[in-house]
Amino acid sequence: MSLLSLLYLDDHGVDLVSDAVRQWCQARHVSIQSIQGQKALNIAVDKVLAGETSPAAIVDAIDSEIHVDLTGK
């Protein structure tokens, strides 16, 4: 999956993906340009293409697949 997958989304879908990924990255102190950030983007695109419309559900889906240590250890 790549950013080309965003081409399959309408404007609302692109906004939904970008908002959810931005929220997830900010909360976990992860750069969108990092490997984890790119994985989060791919997960979000997959969820929206599958019909998900809830930003919170998309963030939860990202969390369930990517585990970030927030303790700084």
C-alpha cells in the first residue's frame, strides 16, 4: 500500500484518514514520515476503504496494529 491508495478515496475519506492519522501521530509523538507513521496511514486508508467512518475507530484500529512505547524507555 502506498499514498496512491488515497486516490481511491473521496475528499471526505482523505480528510478522515488525514485527521485520524494526524491525531494518532500527535498523541503518540510519532512523525507521519516515520515507518510507524506510514504504517498508520496505510491502516487508516484500509479502514476507510472498508467503509469505516469513525475517526475514533480508525485511531483504535491503528493502536491495535501498532504499539508505541509512550514511557520513553
